[in-house]
Amino acid sequence: MGCMFSQLAAQFAFFPPSPPTYQIKKGDNGKLSVVSTSSPSMPLPLADDSSLDVLMIDTKRGNKIVAFYLKNPYARLTVLYSHGNAADLVQLYDLFVQLKVNLRVNLMGYDYSGYGASSGKPSESNTYADIEAVYECLQTQYGVSQEDLILYGQSVGSGPTLHLAAKLPRLRGVVLHSAILSGLRVLCHVKFTFCFDIYKNINKIRKVKCPVLVIHGTEDDVVNWLHGEGLWKMAKEPYEPLWIKGGGHCNLELYPDYIRHLRRFIHEMENITTEIRLKKIRQNLCLKPRSKTDSNKCCRFKLWRPKCPECLRPRCIKCSWGPRCTECWRPRCSSCVKCCWRAPSCPKCPRPSCPKCPRPSCCCRIRCLPWRCCFGKQSGMNRKQDG
């Protein structure tokens, strides 16, 4: 029942441009190029961009999606851009170039299934598979790790962005542009999350373990700015938000504060050292508390550690932690002068102790090894005495 409602909600949530503004054409050399839908014989101006790679990526749901990768030779970070509704890559190409130059980053943009020249139909599950396939392409083809990646989600794109961000604990940062709390909350004000709701970002934002920048216009008539405020308040590591006064849903890029604030965020993400990021990751990790039964076990082997009879300090026989006795080479306690590993006499036969160490020898030492006082030559001496 919930799946049926989700499919119904998807019909009202996705509005791909119809007809698409571009087509993909494969050249004689195997390289993909972008041509206009109205005149396929005429390539678009972006075809002359040498820094642009046009890709066709296979997803795990059997669709082929189109992606643009724009290279910047001075970039240290890569931005994975998930665009909003009713747009495709050709319409966003000028914005991609602007972000690539002004932010000094590499940028990967993609069309969801059913958008542009991508195959399939748009749906929530397809967008999740799309962004996972694009991220895998960045890893395998361009060598981009999650430590050098910033996810950018605009409007509907905030759904797949937070879906992937919740799975990457070492991500460098996340940008939410006119983001939504959930699909149903855009249409009506509800306080609960229903099973048929789509893009439940309100639940996934708490799983993101990297800095989150929220950008929203105060006059957004499509997605109320309270959505952005709610996501910012629920983020584990919120960055200083940008509330653009008078900004709408699709015109925030025209405001000077947009690129200025975004550039500062990228610059600070570049300067985060590995040591600081690892410290934050350790703080976010949920470590299992140490139980009382584990506190008295050997550091190398899961065995019980006997205690020193002199000072009652636990020591491990199996490992070489601490100084050893000069006579029998057994570990001794650092706070005791005598050898700490004296054991009581054998309960079966109280034989005289070894002359080398104060531990008693045992007649049944073959069967009860822990009662043997020494090893090697010393054990041979004990056998002579026993005889």
C-alpha cells in the first residue's frame, strides 16, 4: 500500500523538461557529444569545452544516465551537484561553469533517470541509484575519495544528496540549496512522517557527520524557508547558514551573497586538516562500552589475567607487558621487588620449591602445566631434584 502511494506521489513530484533540451551523440572516435534536440546536426556551444567530459553511467536499476564532469586544474575538491526539478544538464551548464571557476573545484552534474537523455522513469528509488552510480564513477574513473568530495543538493536534489551523505562518514561537506524536509511536508504542514512520504530528509539529516551548509530564500513560494531552518537545526555539524532576504526558489544564484558565502564555505573545507577531521570522526563514532568481564582479560588473548599476590595488581602471563623476573623470566609487577608470580603449592603433592625461583615444583607437572615453576633448563633441574 505504501509503495503504491509512493508511486502516486512521484507523479506529482517530478517534472522533467519535455521535450529534453539535448541529445547524446556518439562520434567516430567513440567520444560522446551533446547536440540540440531541435537541430541534432548542430552541436551546442558546450561541445567546444575541452574541460568537459560527457559520460553515460549505468545504474544498478538498469538505467543509463548522462553526467557532465567539468575539470579545474587548480581544484582541490570535487562537487557532486544534484539539480532541482524541471531542469536538465544543458540548462544548468552555465551555472556549472560559474561554480567551477569561482569556487575553484571540479564539478560533476548528472541527470536523473527520465530527465534529459537519461533512460528510465523518474522515481525516488531511481534517484538514489543514480547518485550512487555517479559517486562510484567518481571513485573509479577520477580517483575522488569521499574525503575530497562535497555533495550539493538543490530542492528535490536534496533527497539523493542526503541519502548518499548519510552513508559516507568521512565526507568533506554538504550544501543544501532550497532543500525540503520531506515531499509531503512541501504540500501540507504535518508533524509526522508517513510511510508513503518521499525524500524523508528529516530523518536522514541526523546521520550526516560532516559540516552542512544550508542556503534558502526567505520569500521561497515553492519550499518554505522553514524547511531549510529545520534541516539546519537538526544537523549534527551545522555551518553558518545563508538566508537570502527576498530570495525565491530558483533565483538564489543571482544574489552576490550566494557565491560569496559558498566560496567561504569551500575555502574552509579545503583548510580542514586530516587530524581535525579524524578527531571529529572519532567523537561521532559510537564505541561499545567496556564491560567488567572484559576489563580483567589478557590484552592479546581472551584469557583471564591472574593478580599479583603481593600487590593485587592484574598482570598478563601470556604477553610480555612489564619487566620479567631475572630468575624464571616470568613477568613481575613494577611495584614489587620480589617475583610476583609465586603460585601456591600443588594441591596434590607439596614438593619442595625450585632453587632458582620460589615457585614449588609439582609431581604432576606433565598434566597440570600451570604448576610448573620454570621452563627449559630450570625445569630439567627440577626433575633431577624430584628424582
